[in-house]
Amino acid sequence: MKKLFAGILFILLGTHVSAQDYVIGRKAINVGNYDAALQEFLPLAKQGHAHAQYDLGLMYFNGYGVVKDQNEAVKWFKLAALQGHDDAPLALGSMYEYGKGVQENLTEAAKWYKLSAEQGDASGQSFLGLMYLKGRGVLKDTTEAIKWLELAAEQGNVPAQNNLGHIYLNSEGALKDFNKALKWYQLAAKEGSVNAQTSLGYMYSTARGVLLDHNEAIKWFQLAAKQGDAKAQNNLGSMYELGSGVLQDNVTAHMWYNISSANGFVVAGKHRNELSSIMTSEAIEKATAMARECMKSDYKNCGY
């Protein structure tokens, strides 16, 4: 009986020590003392402590306190995942998808994303939905894609909201649903999604599923343009050139076309050059100076 009590006491003390050591390790991580964290996590991970295994995997993945080693990261992530750690399957899915520490394997990536998704992780649901949407690692299945994307979107996952907006706006037939596209784009746009903001601007400027509203289009294009989105910047150039929702202004139009072109939107350069043909050299010089100041100010001083 004494031996039994002693055994129980050892187990209880051992559990307490493990929990205490892990907390010490986490505190060390938080202050950037990776050597101290490693001393706490490594023994715990070897004993099967799932959270220590996952954190050790992160340390090897990022090279924090250890030589960066993605193969070693995969090893510890797997051990943590097999014990039900919530975040490990998502990490493994990403590593298999992009071939980090393992050979790229989309089927294996989808397997780990599915485990993450089934555990309720919004990012795992979003990534799995995207794989079904594109047929990567799984058979292409739009219905299955929408199921997982909506689960993620309802948890506030912005990429999933944006992808749903794209599906409902651009699909043909029964899947096309402007109301749903508007709903998901609005949610993502309010969280700062550049793609969603530009898409909303497009919907309002072309009356796609909404009443034509140039003022609303300008609002969304400006928000996206200030984040550096070249397509939104080109669209702003077009609206200033045509006087849609704003006073017609070739100088401001030239500025936005020039900025968009500098950011890689090729057609904007063509629009700028065509507009230049009807502008004076003084107006072009002013527009160029405005574009330079706009970009220099990180889109805070753009002539309006």
C-alpha cells in the first residue's frame, strides 16, 4: 500500500513539475531567452508533453535558440499533433503544402488541414476549403470548398470571407449570388482586406448586384489604394479621368495611373500615356510631383 501511495505521489508531483517547467519555458520565450526555454522544453518534449513538443517545433522552424532545422520542426509538430495539439496539424499542413522540412505533398497537406479543420480551427478550414476549390491534394469539389470556407468565414476568417465573395461574384449559374458576394466582401473589407475593398469598389462602379453608386465605389477604391493596391489605384485613375463620383481631374487621374503603373499594373501605364497626350507639360509635371509625394508619404498625402 505504501508503494502504491508513493507511486501516486510521484505521478502527481511529476505532473505538477511538468506544468511548472512548461510555464517557466513560456515565460522565457516571451522575454526572448531562448536558451532557457530550450532547457525547459526539450526534457518535457521527450517525455511526451504536447505543448512543449509544439513550441520546440516552432523554435526549430524559426531558429530560435537552436540551429534552424525544418526537418526537426516537422518531427516535433507530428508528435504534438498525434497527441491532439490544436495548432500542430495546421503547421504540418503548411509544411507539406510548401515542402518545408519535408518533400512537398499536397495529399498529405490536405490530410493535416482536414484534421485541423475538423478540430474547429478557422485557418485550417479556410486552407482546406481553398484546396477543394482548386483541386489541390483532393478532388476539386466546389460544394465541399464552400462548406469549409463558410465555417471559417463565420468565425471571422478574412481570407475565407474574401474567397467566398469571389466565388459568389464570379461563378456562373446557380452559384452566382450577388447578395452573398456583397455580404462576405463587406465583412472582409471592414477588416482591411484589400482584395475585398477593391471588389466592392468594382461592384458599386459597375452595378454588379448593387445600385450604381460612384461615391461608394470611390470610398472603397481609396481605402484599397491607400494600402498600395495597384488595381484600385488604376480604377481611381479611371474615375478621376471620367469624373465618376468625383470632379473630373486629369492631373489626379494621371497621378493614380502613374502610381498604379509603378506598382506593377501594366495597363495603368498605357492609360497614363494616353492621358498624357492631351495634357500640358506643366500638368504632367504637377501630376508626377503629386505621385512622388503620394508614394513618399505612404499614400497619406495624395492630393485630396
